[in-house]
Amino acid sequence: MREAQGKEAGEEAFDDLLDYVSERNAAAGPALKERRDALLDFHGRNAPSTLNTTFLSTNLIENTLRNWRAASGNVKRWNEKKDMVSRWMVSGLLWAEAGFRKIRHAEDLPRLAHALELSAAASAATAASASAPSSRAEKSGLAQCL
């Protein structure tokens, strides 16, 4: 799935993965099928496949949390009244930021941003058309209620 570019290629790779997993573990197949939409969401946005390795991994999140815990692990006083929680959180995240590495194929990030903008615009248009009254009867009924 990491090498698949686009929605169709992602779906094909997912089906191959589902077949492979289902043959080896009866419970894993249905669980994987349940998460199909979430796993294929990144492919459905037609994001560059060079970024799949980075964004289809949980390493970004796990490393940030591990580094934050290491930075804030010795804090004994979390005084909420003086905004200490926010300060320690920011301090820990800044400390974790020092451990971030460069994203492979970072030159493709503008293409990802463009794909996300197109997706957001399409979903906004879909939401707007779904909320608009579709017939004159609905419009007149709405006017009568007001």
C-alpha cells in the first residue's frame, strides 16, 4: 500500500493485503475490512506516493509523545492556576522538536497541500449542496413554517 499512487491503486493494494491477511488470520481479515475507508483515505486524496511511508506510519506521533514524556517526566508541580500545565507542555514539545528529522521527499509537501485543499473544497461543496432545499415543495414548506 505504501507504493500505491492514487485511489484505484490504493484499493487494489488493499484488496491484495486483505487476501493475504485473511488467509493467515481469520480475525484479522474482518478487522482490516472494517477500517478500509480510514486506511484508504490518504490514497483517495491523490497525495504523492512518495509521502506514504512517512504519513502511513505512527512513528511521528510515538516519537513526539516519548520525547515529551522524557522532558516532562520529572515535573512534580503541575499548578493549573498559574498556567504551568501549558508551559510544561510547550517546553516538552519544543524539546521533542529538536529530535525531529527531515521528512523524506519533503519537496512533495506542496503537492500534498494542494491535494488537501482540493479535497476540502470538494467536501465543502458537497455539504453545501446537501443542506440546500432540493425542490420547490421543500422551499414553500420552509416558508410556511417561518
